[in-house]
Amino acid sequence: MADPFVSIAARLAPAFAAVAGNACDPVVRPSDRADAQANGALALAKALGSTPRDVAQRVLDAAGDVSDVLASTEIAGPGFINLVFTNEYLATQVAIAMADERLGVRASTDPHTVVIDYSAPNVAKEMHVGHLRSTVIGDALVRVLSFVGHTVIKENHIGDWGTPFGMLIEHLIDLGEENAAHELGVGDLDGFYKQARAKFEASDEFKTRARQRVVLLQGGDADTLRMWRTLVQESTRYFNKVYSQLDVLLTDDDLMGESAYNDLLAPVVDRLDAAGILVESDGAEVVFADGFTNRDNEPLPLIIRKGDGGYNYATSDLACVIDRVERLGARSLLYVVGAPQAQHLQMVEAVARQAGWLPEGYIMNHVAFGSVLGADRKILKSRAGETVKLTALLDESIERAEAAVAEKNPSMSTEERTAVANMIGIGAVKYSDLSSDRVKDYLFDWDRMLSFEGNTAPYLQYAHARICSIFRRASVDRVSVRGVTPQLVEQQERNLALRILRFDAAVWEMIDTLSPHKLCTYLFDLASDFTSFYEHCPVLKAESDTIRDSRLALADATARVMEQGLQLLGIRAPEQM
RNA sequence: GCUCACGUAGCUCAGCGGAUAGAGCACUUGCCUCCGGAGCAAGGGGUCGCAGGUUCAAUUCCUGCCGUGGGCGCCA
């Protein structure tokens, strides 16, 4: 257990239990006036018919000698127990954490299979900032859940099926398959989709062809399927270019489009019927989930099969639940999907539970996120009023980063500058998306996200690069100081050591709340504590070799935690910038 | 109308039922014989949307209102 708060809570728990007469939480929290404070005594006082300060004293008496861990335990205010760790304890814990491959982060005590549904762009449609959020947040969750030992299955539920494909295929035929494939291949997905859409709306003849084509597609017509595959392949090739630029983990192996569930749709209907919850309503087959009403306060159905016999998204979402639980063996299903779909997903979950497809203890969690807003506080649009293309946005970020690097580090070679600009530009976009509470809308601001000041990726990357530079300058191999247990004398050394040890807690907070911004906040605090340390404690000019090695060990530990933390967010940490 | 989010410094955002609500930017003031100043230290700036309630203790939990945004039967 690397987090000293967890350790001390475990240490005090028996003492609290002895005083309370049953198990109770010591409520260890960060404190302004000590390393930590235990607040558990205040809640106990009333039940014990005593004062909080008296309870606190009894707890401390019951705890016995804790001097191996704590330098002081002081009862303060109404009954807080202020806790100060010994320097030796913190130093030893840092050494232990640094000898661990996960840098002190606890492994999951309950590893299981988690399916994460994220990204989900549509075939023959441009990726936009909504996909950016889903992709970046989902990718971070994949990394962090894998890190603590879960088996994570990535599922990219691309929109590759449904009625729009009638018009898309007819448009493909009109353009000539070669031309169309080329257009899609170079990434002009939006143009393609819009042209098809325009024809569909303008021409009855085209509309009729498109509808007939949908029938052919669903009927499995070989020629139609071949053209459909062209659309899908050219689109996924384009998605892969974006994923590669974005530096996320998704590959073709993770593709699990709507079309993949075709054969599972009829069984969904059958099984709902067998469960006795399928109802006919206005010609459609639906399930009424408890607690959902429409605008007239009538029960709101989840439509399983439309009046025309076709299926829709609720059906395939239910098929997904079955597939993920029964075939993939997942116990936890995460959906990184925009907040507007909250009710839909709640209904799917409610029906899945009613049908018995999500047993007790199985989790279906909507990892909801808000919209990306422009400077006008409205959903981000380009100057022309259209959705912003993801590739254009990423290109611009890299360009801006490159300009900044060129200005601030002119001596860097062109090759290196290109590589570093990529890490900074992409890191900045991802971090700005990850660093605030995902459920809120967030304001897209180039200048802020690419700034080297404040809670930004470049600031964190800079802190890391600076540490690498210290070792370069001193010609010291970082590995060589890894066995050193640091000496914590100065306040800044102590603060930094304690922060390093809190990495464990930060990672677990991100996992428990599925909120990457918890880890971001931690890394920003780590960088702040480091710069403060570096300002006050000479490293290479330390007064003795012992102190120098101790400080180098702290610097190395900081850089390792920073790099690992950024890696869990899907962000690179260049060694110079 | 019903329903789900959100509302914290001028701006962008943290904040776990606990002590005096924090950070970054911007603003003011220090620190350049400095290891990467892309920095550090300090200062000003708040009726935590409003009103009740629960609690020893509420920015945090509950209820109502106000404001903003979203969702509400065959699109996904």
C-alpha cells in the first residue's frame, strides 16, 4: 500500500473499532495543518455519549505506539486528529514504491473483464469533436483499467448499418466505385455524405433507388454487400489515420459495428417475448420499462421492432449487452457516450435487467460527457458554421505546437521538432479534454490548452523534460539513483515525497469515479510540487554527494510518476522540448 | 408540461459531509553572479444561483424555486 493515507487509515481502523464497539471509518483526509487528519471521532461522539475530543483521545490511546509511522498525533479543534508522518517513513515508502513496477499503485482486488464502448464514428461521415471526447476519454479508461489488472475489451461500435446506406451506396454507384473509393480514401467523408443526402432530398427517383438498395442490402445481395464493404473499408482506413494521429489504442481488431449484431437482433425479440415483457403498441413491438414516461406522462416504450418490421438502435444495444455478457464474459460494461443519451441508456439497462441479461453485480455504466463549446458558448462550429473536422483540428494543434517549440527552442533539429510538436500538440488537445469534469460542457480554447503555464499538458511535459535535462547535464544515468532512499529534510522535499506517494490514490480515484480529470489534477499538483522543490533545493549544486543523490532520486521518481501518469491518459512525455 | 444535467473569484476550472472555500490565467509586488525564468515567492479579488430542511458540522446530502443546456415512440 503506497498511499500513506490508506496505510494509516488501516492502522487506525482497529483503534476506532475498539472505541466504537464496531467497525468504523477513521475518515482520513488531507489537511491544511498536517499531512492528514482523521475525522472519525466527530461522528462517533454522539453515539458514545461523549465529546469528540474525548473520543479522539481514546482512539489514540487504543492505537498504542504509532511512532514508526507518525511523528505526531494531535487532537485539534472540535476533535480532529492531525497526523504527521515521520520523514523516515515517507522516505522508505518512496523507495518501496519506486521498486514497484506500478510505482506503488495497488492492483485491483477484483480483476474482471470490462468492455468499454467508445469512439463510435459513422461510416461515410466525418469524425468531429464529439467523437474526439469519446475516443480520448475511452482510451484513458482502457489504459488505466488495464494498468490495475482488469481484462479490458475495446469495442468500437461504428455506425455501419441502417437506412442511410441505401443512399450512400446509390451515390457510390453514381460516382463510379473507383472515384468514390478514392474520394473516401483521401478523407472527404463529409462531402460524400452531404452529396448523397442532397440527392436523396432533391430527387424522388434517387430516393426510390436508395430504398430499394436498403432492401437489397438487408437481403444480403452480393453486389450490394461488396459496395457496402467498400464504404466501410475506406471509412475505417480513414478512422485509423485519425486514431494513429491521435495516438490511441484502437485498431481494426476492436471494430464491432452495428452490422456485427445483425444475427443477434431476432433472438433479442424472441427472448424478450419469452420473458413475457414484449408488448405490441401502435404496430411496433416494445418493452415498457418501469419509471419512464413521455411528455404526456404516459409510459414510455423502448421500441424493439418498428411498425415496418425493422429493428433500431435499442435492439442492437440490447444485443450488445447479451453479446458482451454471454460471449465476452464481461461483468462491467462502460459506455463512453454523450450525456444526451442518458435516458436511452438507462432504458436499455432497465430492460436488460428486466430480461435477466445483467445479473446482480454486473455493472452497466454510462460514462457521460458534455459538449465541446466554442468561444460563443455554443457547440463548437467552424467559421462556416459547420462541424469542425477532427483532422483539421489536430493538424492545427500540431502546427501551433511546432511554432511554439521553434520559438522557444530554436536549436532543436527539424526532425526532433516535428516529433516533439506532435507529442505536444496532440497531448494538449487530449489533456484539455480530460482535465475537467467530463460531465460538464467544456470550452475549447487554443491559447489556453497550448499554454506552457497552468493546468495544461505542455506544462506537465515540460516538468518531465526538465528532469530529463538535469540527468543529461550531469551525465548521470537515471537508473543509477533508483536504489537510493531519499533524505527528506527541506519542506519542499517532504511535500514532493508525499505527493509521489499519492499517485496510488489518484489513479484509484480516477477509476472509482471513471473521471480522468482526477488524475490530471494530481499530475498538475505533482508538477507544481516539483518546480517548487527544484527552485528551493539545489540538485546538481547540492552541498554533498549524499544530498545530490537523494535529490536526484526524488527527481527521477517524479519523472517516472509523471511519465506513467501521462501514459495512463494517453499522452507522451518527450525527453526534451 | 414531464424529466436529466449544470450554476463556485473578472475569465477558465478544482473542491472527498469537516477547521479560514483553492488553483491557473489576468492584475499588483518581490526574486535574474539562476541546475531549462516555459520558473519561484507573495498580494488583492467570493452573499459557493436563491430559499428552506437534515446534521455536532453543508459548496458538498434532501426539497422547492430561478437561470442555462439536453432528452421526451418507431433517427442513432
